[in-house]
Amino acid sequence: MTSPAAADRDIAITFLGTSGYHPTERSQTLGVLLPDLGLAFDAGTGTQRLTRLCRGDELTVLLSHAHLDHIIGLTFLVVPVLKGLLRRVRVVGLPEHLAAVREHLFAPALFPVAPPFEFEELPERLALPDGGVVRHVRTPHPGGSVGYRIDWADRSLAYITDTTARPGAAYESLVEGVDLLLHECNFGDRQAEWAEPTGHSHLTPVLEVARRCRVGRLCLMHFDPSLPGPDPVGLAAAREIFPATELMHDLQTVWLARGQRPSGKLA
């Protein structure tokens, strides 16, 4: 089990996957793990890496939505539970997203083993064992999506994916003043015309959200897998608008320190 003492340490945030839509040779689809807390945002194909990184035997997965690239990794957790590597897996999300997972992802014709998970509808506030409190807001995306924020007594984290960044976006009040913002950036500015029709974001509006909302640090993730190279959206240009920007890669870890803006340590 996760100890409440985790609240007394820097919090590790590891990117299990940073791609959108489908995996590539360099990246798996999106998933973010807080290994000391047994907490994950989404369950993309990078979930195959989770059991060797998670430091406890209980896991809570917060789903942003039920598109396949964000939930397929739930099927990878069945065997770890059956083998006893994970004692408990709790999947938390909106009712319609949980229904999609249970009725479609785990339909017997697709996956013949019933998942040994607990499915829990997302409450207005979710208390974590270490004292953190999870809040959320619905965000526009085909099929609907959810943005999350976790507040501890001395630090905060937000996770925003699969929505379109713009002035007055539904989630701006949620991320206001957050220490660390994890935000999708599916497209660079050259692909801006694709953002609105697909329900995703391109670079400059994401940076402007971070600046307008007085975010401490911004980590970009969920990149279009068709964009080439290790810098698909242009980090140097991003830092001209919002200097405290990082571009995340698979298995990269960022540390959220106590009582201060996020530390610059990356692993």
C-alpha cells in the first residue's frame, strides 16, 4: 500500500507513453504514473511498463476519456493482478467512459477474461491516501474528456489532454496557478488547422494558457505520431513564449518538490 509518508517527499511523475493515437518506434501512447502514490493518468500502450515502476501493489487509474489509445493498457493489467503483482486496481472515470471500457474493451469477443478491477464513478472530489485531493472538469472532445488537478498542502499538479486549448477554455480555472501542468500538444503550429476538428491542441495556444494561468512549469505530451523526430512541436520556439516549458519523452521523470515551484531535475 502507498504510505501517507509519500507526502513528505518529492513526488516522481513518470511518463509511460507520450504519443497520441498509436505507438511508434520511439514512443507508446499516453500514460502518466506517480509511482510512489500508485496513481496513473490514463492507460495507453505504455502501461506495459507500469508494474516494474510502480512501488506498491495498489493502483488507481484516472481516465480522461475512453478512446482506445488511452484505455488499451487496462488489458495489460489483468495478468499482473492475477499473478499477485498488483493486489488492487481501481479504475475511476465518468460513467459513460467506464461503461465503454466494460462493455466494449472487455467484451468477451475482444477480451475473454473479465477484468479483476474495481470501477468507480468519478466523484466531485477524490481524496488520496497521502493527503492530496483530486478535482476535475469536463472538457470538450469527441466523446467527452476530463481534465484533472491534484492539490496537496504544499504543491499542485494538473493533467489536461484531448481537448483544444483556447482563451476561456473550460479548464482554465482548474489549472490557474498550478505548480506543474501536464498538457497535450498533439500538433505544432504548422498543423494548427487540424486542432479544432480533431479536438486536440497545437503549440501556441497551450503556451498562452500556461502564461495566462500563471502556471509554474509546463510539460508537453501527447504528440501526433506522424510528426518526425524527438522535437515534434519546436521546443526552442515554445520557450520564447513560455520559458518554463519541457517536452516529455517516454520514461522521462519529472519531480514535483515540496513547498516550491517544480524542481528542474529530470531523470
